[in-house]
Amino acid sequence: MAELLIVQPPSPSPVPAAVSRVAAGRPLRQVWINQLGGLTYEIAGLFMKFAPAGSGLPLRQEAERLRWAARYTPVPRVVGEGEDDTGFWLITEALPGRSAVDPFWRKNPEKAVQAIAYGLKKLHETLPLDECPFDWGVEHRLSLSPRDLSGADPIHRDLPIEEAWRRATTPPPIDRLVVCHGDPCAPNTLIGDDGRWSGHVDLATMGVADRWADLAVGSWSLDWNYGPGWEPLFFATYGIDPDPERIAYYRLLWDLGP
């Protein structure tokens, strides 16, 4: 799939009843809405994500991964979660920094790209591979794939699904297993005002995989957010030469979803 855009709404959506109950009269501000209807609010210095029933947004899965990862790397600390017949919600503490796609960083893409690459490298080096209980490997992802390229990037959209599946089921050899972010697109890196990486968000698919599963998509997302031409800086900052075979494979796997 192409990047699931997360956008700041032009005007606030109706506040779900569950969010109002959690806010309990405290000031709240709608921060994000995504294409599946997920909402994020800031409530008195905390952040609350709300996934409407039937949206398919894996907030419960994200809570599990955040609790594990918070012991090792800067990610939002879970302070609450809940569910009713309208949806599931997750409440976390705030982290310092702004999203790498904040207007401030869109105007400073060189520093943003360096922070994204550095943060991904630190994540890969820090999270303990042998202790990670989560899987994001090829077989696991293929087992969840809807085998649909209708929402794919133009480079894959016209590829016959039979050919796409043939390629996807013949992966390149693993380069290096790490604990991957799982959704390493630019918006999920936070950057401090000093230009340094300060944390990661949206770890619902974090798990063990070849590091190129993150590198291929993280570098690809730079085009979507800052325009072309930033991949050389990304790979140089991470400290690795581009691997065209693995990049092509993991970008196709991303577009095959989920």
C-alpha cells in the first residue's frame, strides 16, 4: 500500500463520546485524522488515539508494542486504554519534538532526513532482537496480505497481481535481522527543535524483520513528504549503501499490504 496519509483536519470532527468521557471536561484539541477514521486528541498534555469500531486500526496491538519498546527507546508511554461498542482508545504521554512532516521540518528537509535516518539506525541498534516477541517478517506479512494493488504506488499499480505475488513470495536473502519499526514513514519520527531525533510513534506493526523492510520504505517516504532527491542523504546518514534488489522487494511487499 502507499503511505497511509495522516492529515491535520481543516476543522474538528465531532468528538466521540468515549473521548469526551476521558477528557472529563478538560480542554481537548483534535490533532490528527487518518484515512480510516482514526482520531488523535491532545488532552491536558496526554494524547488519546481513538479507533472507531470496524476501522481495523490496530490500537490494541500498538499498546502491546509500546509497552515493550518503552523499556529501550523513546516512544510514547502508555498510561491507559479502553474499549466500548463505539471503538478502542489508547492514551499515552507526550514525547518532546515535532513530527518530521511538521511545516517547520518541511521547510528544513535536510535536517529532517538526517534525523529520520539516524533515529531508524538507533532503533535498529537498540531494540533487543532476541527479546522481541513480535514478528514483521515476510511470511507473517504475506499471510495478512489482501493481495490487492488498487491503492498501490503508481510503480506497482498496473502490475498483474499474479506477477506481484510471484515476486513477493521469492524474497531476497535476509541481510540483517533487527527489530523494525514497521511503519517507518517520515511522519512517525519526532525531531527536537535542535534538529535531533527525539523518538518514534505509531509502532503498531513493530517486529522482527530484515532491516531493509524499514530502510526501503523509510527512504521511499521521503519522496512523498519532501520531494525527490533525498535518498542518498538518508542512506549516507544511516551508514549503508542502497541495495536495489532489497529496496524493490520491500517496497512491493509494502504495497501488497497490510
